[in-house]
Amino acid sequence: MRAIVETGASTMTALARATAISLFTVSHRTSALRNAGLLVTERTGSSVSHMPTRLGTALLRGSQH
């Protein structure tokens, strides 16, 4: 989630590149964050974008203090 906020990456491919992890791992991690209510996912055609929820953003900001 930090990579989404810090790099602006929101697609699976951009997240994999920004974090140097596989698409498979990105998929599993974004799924877990989404299930926890920390990310929302929007699909437009074949493109999938991820964005932190208010809760996800608040938790991330809290971890930076």
C-alpha cells in the first residue's frame, strides 16, 4: 500500500515494477489489503487500479509518525 501512495503506481504491473515483486505476489497482497478494507479496486475494461481507502491512508499516515 505504501508503494501505491509513494510512487503513484496503481495498476498490478506498475506495482510489480515499483516493488520488484512478481505479479502473482502483487495480486495476493492487494487481495489481502482489499479484504481488510485498506484498498479499493476499480476495473475499467481490462485495466485494474488500486487506491487506498480512508482507513488505509489513516493507518499508513499513523505508521509514519
